Amino acid sequence: MNAPEAEGISTNARLSIKASQFTESVIREMTRLAIAHDAVNLSQGFPDFPAPAEIKEAAREAIAADINQYAITWGAKSLRNAIAQKVERQQGMVIDPEREITVCCGATEAMISTMMALINPGDEVIAFEPFYENYGPDAILSGATPRFVKLRPPDWRFDPDELKAAFGPATKAIILNTPNNPTGKVFERAEIEQIRDLCDRWNAYVITDEIYEHMLYDGAVHVSPATVEGLRERTITINALSKTYSVTGWRVGWAIAPPEVTSAIRKVHDFLTVGAAAPLQEAGAVALQFPESYYEKLSADYLIRRDKMLGILENAGFRCFRPRGAYYIMTDISAFGFSDDVTFARYLVKEIGIAAVPGSSFYRNAADGSKQLRFTFCKSEKTLKAAAERFSKLRLA
Ligand code: GLN
């Protein structure tokens, strides 16, 4: 057989056009750079403190009890029941665990499975910008045309007219992430109602990623779009164990959706991954029954970390956009006089020993994020202290 080159075809041309349209994750790359430079990693959002003892014990017990083969493809019954009970307890929404839940390998897979279950060629999907970087490749892989609506600092509100203009006959869905990564915005009921009215008018779905639902500050209230009148039937709610129980490496997440949509998501999910790790699903079922005090403490602990991190960053010369939820701080880096965010992020990781995520990775046009950097504060006191020490070497322009 001839080598492709001999036939005049470049090796690249044999690869998927879709895969060539996006780059590797900048967030994950920053973690690799942090390791290479022995830097304090404030880039990728994963806790560096232990997961709750009870969830770890439940996982050990499940493995010992030989729950080591495939769970039902759309999720172990115990976990689906626990998800339904938690949603009813905390959101007052009744869901049918037999027909409305698909357990996936993390919220990441829940999102791509949902998109692949909904999207046809020519469909448009609206996302707020800055956006969590996965949504870009998710759109490309599922074949959707993304449309972006800006969230503007300092309070990250959107312009209702801009939102209205983004909707049209081709709109299939809008992606919401509340509390929001990277901005820390928590969408208010009135904002979600505006979204609802447009979705009604154009018959569009709402795909909502609520993985940071339990990290709320300054009196912010989490409004789950599916609980807003008129949205239940057109909403797919995505969540996971990862952030709420500090087990990002377990890869257990889920999508809640009306039965018809769930059937499509389940089929895509089954052929993509078959299922999430069976013993970890059992451990998840235990965790989802934790008492309310667990969630109160989680949020209170994160509030302390947020305030500490705001102090550290402001001391070092960053202008911070104070987050009302999630565990990131978006900052303005103008005071340091660097040409752009990527140059500054590389300097920080190599010379100062701190890894952060360049703002441009949250925007379609790099220039829009070139004066921003995202720091995570889901870190132990020791890590935050080390960051403060390292920042003392940083100088303003
Ligand atoms: N959501 C986290 C972040 O934004 C990490 C996501 C990931 O790397 N899978 O940093």
C-alpha cells in the first residue's frame, strides 16, 4: 500500500476536519505546565484537599461488595433515585428516575451527549461569553453553529437586545452555566425569565450546567432554570458529583431531561461510553443523601477561600471581578503591562511559580480576553498561603 504522501495526500488531510477546528484544552495544558515548573496550580478547577471521608468509605465498600461490573447504562438505580430525591428536597422539582435521568462520565460527557442528542446540521446554539472552554468543541463535535452573547464586567450582565437578536428560527438551544465559570455570575430569576420567553417564542431548549450550585456568596440564590415556570419541558439540567463532593477525578455526572429527550441522550451516552464507574455511582448515591449541613459548610468554607483569594490577588495588583458563585476569580491584568494574557500567564508560571488560565481561552476572539486571567480558589489554606508568598515577587508595570 502506498503511503498517503506518495498519493499526494498530506497526512493531516486524512484526519477529521472537526478535530482540526479546535485546540487542546488550555486549562488542562496549564495544569501540565504547573507540574513542569513546580508552580502553585491555580488554573484547573479541582480541589487539592481531601474528599469527605464518607464518600471515600462508600466507594471502598462498593468495590469490596463486588459492584465491579457495568451498571445499567443510564445509571445505577440507587444513584438515580438519590438524584431525584435530592432535586425534590432542594429544588422542589419532582423527576422520574426511570425516565428522566441519564448518568454519564462527568458533566463533560453529559453535555456532549445532550448536544449530540439534540443537534441537526444547521442548528444554532447560543452560549454566553466568556464561556467554559468545553462548549466550543462541544458545538463543533455535535455540528452546531455557536452564537455568542456577551456577559460584560464588572457584574457580567447581558444586554437583553443582544440576547433577543441571537435567537431565530435556527436556534435549537441556549447553554447556561449558573453559577458561572469563569465569571462567578449567578443568573437571576428575571434573567432566566427573559431567556424563557425567547425559548418559548423560538421553541428552543435550555441546557443548563449547574455543577457549582452549592458555591454561593453574598446572598446569591441559585435558580435552577427547570424550576422556572414554563421551562421544565424544555430544559436539560446537567450536574455531577465532581465539585459538590470534591471528587473531580471520579467522572460521575448526569443529565436530567423530559422523557423524550432523555431517551435520545441515553442512546448517545450508551454508545459513547456505556456507563460511568459502577462502584463510584454507588458512593455517589450515599453522598447525595448527606444532610443539609454538608452543603452549608461547603459554601461557608468556599466563602472563606474566596475572600482570602480576593485579598491575595488585590494585594498583588490584580483588579478582581468579585464572584457571587462557583470557585473562580476573573481578573483584569492591565496593571502589569504585559502584551497579552498568554504571555503574562507563561511569565507567571515560569518566573513567579503560579499557574492561572489565560482569559482568551474563554472567548471566541482571543483579543476579547487578552487583558484577563482566571484564578481558582478551590485550594487548601496551605496552597493559598504559598500563592501569596510567590506573588510577593510580582511587580506592577
Ligand atoms: N471545570 C474545571 C475548570 O474550568 C476543570 C474542568 C476540566 O478540566 N475538566 O477548570
